[in-house]
Amino acid sequence: MTERYDVLVVGAGPAGLAAAGTAAAHGARVGLLDAQPRAGGQVWRHDVRKNAPRAAREAIAALHGVTLLAQHSVIASEDGALRVEIPQGSTLLTYGALVLATGARELLLPFPGWTLPGVSGAGGLQALTKQGWPVAGKRVVVAGSGPLLLAAAATLRAHGAKLVGIHEQASAESVHAFARQLLHWPARATQAALLRAKLAGVPYRFGSVVRQAHGEDALRLVEIDGAHGTSLVDCDLLAVGYGLVPNVELAQLLGCALDHGHPHPHVQVDELLRTSVPAILAAGEACGIGGLAVARIEGAIAGHMAAGHQDDARALLPERDRARRFGALLARHFAPGARVHALATPQTLICRCEDVPLGALDGYADARDAKLATRCGMGACQGRICGTALAELGRFPRGAGRPPLFPARLATLAGLALSSSDASRSST
């Protein structure tokens, strides 16, 4: 089955919602696809305990004339089309213009014990909790870097978790310098103050890093290296996240140029969000981590551009540029430091899918050689966790992915093979 859209948007988070709604307002036939059953993305993920934020409800309600394609996972690309897996099988979606609003994922970095049951990403545990994972009464340590820790901790507390402490790896000086800059961003300052109020009484430590998680069959306690030395803390759950990295795999598969100026590449776009491939635009975190405000503004810009309204897009550029400066501020003050990069030992598993320790990668020149010899990056996550961690640690640059982008049913892959063979026959 094949469906045709004037504008196809990949990702139903804040950027994708804005892009789809804006393009549809210009009269375009718009399809908005996402792998999840509900729109909202990771930022506005449905919470079983409370309603979505008003901004999320308004963005979803504004999708007049947009076809929401939930539970649609992009597996591969074809000429002017995306091969998508759906619960009933697979389909081909063709488009006049494509907007990539693929968002970001959490940066997870290895340390001894990070594979124990009970240890997860900060954003990962937040997402599970919103979907009903039982955390009430559990003792939880939240650690890592950046404002995501506060947001995750607030969600956990609202669901009944007992927060033992929040441990920020950035120094007190760096965090306080960031806080002073918030005077120029009153909306962000208000948001930060509200989060801190929700976490009243929870210890919030700076220059503090989880060195090791201990336990036999499950997490029992964590070893923390703080400003005043090392301590052991009993807990049931540990949530550790070091910020976000852009999801660029689909853009890379489509041939879009990437900006490799950082360990974690982002999609290269011009000021109007056009990629290096004609008729393909990108918006939000895929273009570099910037936060919710950036995602919504860039989504609108991409929607205007996809529908052919360049003047409307240009009118939003000053607002976008100001919002992007805040993202740069976050990166400057919360980047993981050398202590975090040195946590993993040669015995620490780096590839959790294939049980490959960090020491097994010694002596290999690049990710491809290491993969061929050790299977590192060949598991279900397709190297998204270990490949990203290795890039952050300065070991290997993140390698290019291959289809399928995500694990897919054999029937879907068979359909992909058949369509490829049809294309080969038509060209001969």
C-alpha cells in the first residue's frame, strides 16, 4: 500500500507537531508519523497520573487537516518515499516535502555496575514512570548532568518515589554561573524555580558523580564521588543521564549532510532549515540540542518552508536565533567532564547487547573494525547506546547506520527486498 502526502513529517514531538500544524494551515495535505501510539514525543509523553501540559494539548488540538500516523516506524528510505512498519504490516509513504523532526535520545555513559537491574537513564526512568512503572516508595538516586535531572526527579516524586538525592556532575561554580544567566531568560528561570520548589527537601549536590553501582542480582547501593569525598548510598533505583544527543540516523540514511563539529553529529541545515537534500528539511533537536522552545519555533519554520511560504518562515528567524543561544548556554555549562569520561574500566561492559567490555576494543582503529572483530554495536539498539558512548569518550566517531533503522519483522524486510528488486528491474 502506498500513501502520498504533500508534506510528510517524521516525529510527533513539539517540533513535528508545530511543523505539521503549520503546513496544514497553508492547505497542504500533511501526514505526521511517529513510532509511539500517542503524539507528544518524549517531552510531552502521556502521563498516567496527570493531563498533558496545556501547550501540548493545544499543539495536538491544532492538527486540523493533519493525518496522524501513530505506531509508524521508519525502517528504510526509497526514492522520494519512506518504507514504514505498522502493526498491520508495512506501507510506503511518498511525499512532496519531508520534515525530519526526529528529536534526540539520552546520552548514557558506562560505569561499573551500570548494567545491573534497577539502573536506567534519567529520562528513561521518567518515561517508564509516566507510563505506569511502579516507583512509589522506592528509594531513588538521580545523577548525571543538566536540567533533565530536575525534570526527571520531579516526575518520580510526583509518582511517590523517595528521592535520596540528585547528583549533578557539573561544578557548583558552573551551575551558579548558568543560573545567573537565567536572568536573561525569565521563562526558563520561572520553570527552574518551579522545579526546585517541587523538589524541596531533596539534596542537590554539585560536582558529584556516581562512580559505581553495587549489587548481585539487582541494584543495592551506589558509590558517589562528591565534593567532600566518597560515600555509599543505599537505594532501589538509580537514574543516570548525561544530557541528550540528536537522532540523525534517518537523515544520514537519506543522504543529508551532517555537522561533525561535536562528538555527536547533528543535521546540517541552512538558516531556513533546508538540508543538503532537496525537498528535505530538519527541525528541533535533530539540528542540535536546543530545548523545547527551539523545537517549537523551528517546527513552525519548517512547516512554512515545506508548504512554500518562505516569508512566513523568515519572520521567525530572530526568535529562533535567541532560543538557540540558550541551547548553547546549556552545552557550555553542563558538558560531561573528564571525571565522567574516566569512569569505565577495561572490564566495564560497553556494548550491553553483545556483552562486549571496553577493554576488548583496544587496538582497533575505528568503529567498523571493532564491530567486525567484537560484535560491538551489532545488537538490537544498532549501536545507538554504545556507539554514542564511545564517541563521547573519544574512542571512535559514531559510525553510519544501515537499514533497517530499527528491528523489523521479517515480512517487512521481505517487502523491502521486493520493492528494491522491482526498482532494479524497472531501471534495466
